[in-house]
Amino acid sequence: MRLHSPWHPHLPAGDTSPAERLADALAGDILGEKLNAGDRLPAHRDLAWRLDIGIGSVTRAYGMLERRGLVRSVRGRGTFVASHPGGRGCVIDLSANMPPPMFSDRALARTLSRLARTVDPTLFNVYPPIAGHIEHRRIMGHWLAELGVDIAPEGLLLASGAQQALGVALAASTREARVILTEELTYPGMLTLLRQAGLAPRGLEMDESGLMPTALEGALRDNAPGQCVLYVTPTMHNPTTATMDRARRQDIVRLCRAHDALIIEDDVYDCAADDRLPPLVTLAPERTFYVSSLSKTLSPGLRIGALAPPQRFMAAAREALLNSSLMIAPLSYAMMAQWMLDGTAASVRQALRAEARRRRELAMQRLGPHLVPPSYDAFHAWMPMPVEQAMRFEAEAALHDVKVTPLRPFMASPHSPGRAGIRLCLGPASLPDLTEALHRLHALCAGKGKSVT
């Protein structure tokens, strides 16, 4: 006799296929611990009838979940919840900016087993080409094309994560220009690279849409043409979540062209093509070093970054990549290719967007008046507040066993920025832990905990 499934079927509204929406609903309940490991899922035909969808849609949804390792099928018995990725601890960490775990041990074991039968042994027996194997660059190029960035494989360099790609872009661009401009708050990893290179960035004023064109224009006028490199994150800025609209992006490009400035575009949070939000590289390919990676949109452990330099900087970028002496692990190459070719990567990217929306909505429910509503699908949120209050808030959150990101590492200069606040990372914690952490932070904001004001 078959066990009754404890899952209460529901199909979220949306413009994606029924299979994708069903997979999102089930994944959300598994990751949210509404279902336990070993729980049986409804039979295909019964679930199709109850949701008024085709049996094929149920089969495809279960297949998506099995590729992620969230469910397992047992011949003759049915489909069961496999496991819960992640875990729970005493201190709830909202400081590490990465997506939630989407691959279980079972999914990884299945991928490795398949690779053991199919992988090309030459990947492990020789050094890879400096820029990466052409087939892997072609696969990455296809991935980027789905984000609206059409770059030929020959124009791409593969790096060991976005950090290395940024370092290569910085090394190549500063052969011609030595003045570094960026937002007043920016990615700490880039600030570390600048310090290591002996470069002091000039932080520029921001507003709710990101870098302000008036601030950029003033800084460019202070320097001779061709002397400036602008490092900027137009989409889901880290840490403030600001996303530039099309007009703002066009203004930034216009000013950089007028003053012959180079651009390093950090696009690691871009997860879907959108004509309203064109990457800067599509507007100014002749001066833009475009950087992307798989860590924020697929898996943090897949340390593969992509760099598309302007054509005239290709030789310098290749030389900088060679000199950086970091090589992508052959296994990472192989896993990237496998997941992208068998559809796992696309399925996970779609699932991550749905999970990001769900966690963003949860954060807005708990902390709405204190948060800037994120306008894009990623796993960090921004609580604006003065510098001194932000530092007190970090300390008070720690007393309540919630770890948040300190402000200081994001500051481009030691002077207090015009915009300040606290970044909350919504990805790594399990959904129950995240809910509890947001509840504790709400109590702090409401004055129910120790005062932070």
C-alpha cells in the first residue's frame, strides 16, 4: 500500500510553464522545510488531475527537482523528498552574499558519476589554454547570450571566478589609465585589488538609482581625457541593491565616451535578458571590460568567471590572466559544461530567481519600512541608516545572534559616504532561520530589543 503524500498541491500564478511553476512550488516547500526527507510526492496522474495540468508537466517538474537532488524516484514506489540542503546553527549568518544551496549531495554524486563515464581525460592531463578551452568559452558565450550579452567565444576569457576576472580587467585597463572612479560604496573585493595595486579609488555620490551622472561628470572633468577607469555595478549594486534604468546607463556611457574613460562593468547579478536594462558592454563595447560569473546565478562553488575586454585590450588581458597564475579546476569546467548542456543550469537559474523573489517578499513583510525595496532578483537587501547607527546596529544584531555585513569594507574612502546602511544577505540561511533572523531584526528596529538608535 502506497503512503499518502503530505504535500498540499498548489500551482503559483505566473507566465512560465506549468512544469516550472510546479517545480518552484515544490522546491519552495522542500527548502522551507514544509516537507521532510522521505516524504512521498503525489503520483503523476493524481497531481495532474488535481492541478488541471498535463501529466507531462508533472513529469518534467519532478525531473527538474531530481536533477537538483531535492527528490528521488524509486521504480515501482514513487517519488520522495531526498534531503534538505544547508543546516541550522546558533548564530544566523546574514553576512555571506551567495544564493541558497540548490544542489544536494545526491545531485552532485549523479553529476560526478556521469562525468566519470564521459569526461575528456585531456582536461586533466594538460594545462588548459590561457583563455580557457574554446568549447567551454562557446558554452559560456551561449549562457551570456541568454542574458542579452552577445559575445563571440574568441572575445571571452575564462577566469577562476569574478574576483580574478576583475583583477585581470584592472591590470589591463591601468596600463593606459591610472585614475580609478567607483561608487562611494562598492564591492570590497575590488577595493582589495585596488589596494594591492597601490591605487586609491575616488568614490562618487550615489542616489536610489546608483551612480549619479553629475558626480561622474565632475570627476571626469578633474582629469585629462583617457586617464580614468570607472568600476561600476549597474544591476543590483552591492551593497545598496540600486539598479540603473536605461536612461541612467546611457548617461554613464555618454560621459565616459566624451572623456575617453574606460569602464569595468561588474555584472555578476544579472540573471535574465531585459531590454530595459542593457549591460553597458552592449552600449559601449569599445571601452567596456565586462565581467560575469556563475557563483551568484548558479552555484557559489562553481568558481568560473568570464571577462570580455575591449578588442584592443585582448592581448594585455591575456597576459594579465597568464601572470595571475590561477587556473580553473578541470572538474569545474566539466561540471559547468554538463549542467549547461543537460538543462540543469537553466533550471537552477530559473529556480533561483523564484527563490530570490520569495525571500525578498519575506524580508519586505518583516522589515518593509526599514528596507529599500530591491528592484531585481538577487539575494541581498539594503537597510539605509546613518553610518553611526549602522555600526551600532551591527553590534546589537550580533547580541541577538544575527550576523550582518559591516559597512566599512564597502567604503571607497575613509570619509563617511552620503549613503550608508546595513546589507542583509538572504541566501545562505534556511527559510526558517531567515524568518527567525528577520523577526529578531524587526524587534531591534521596533525598539523591542536593545535600542540601536
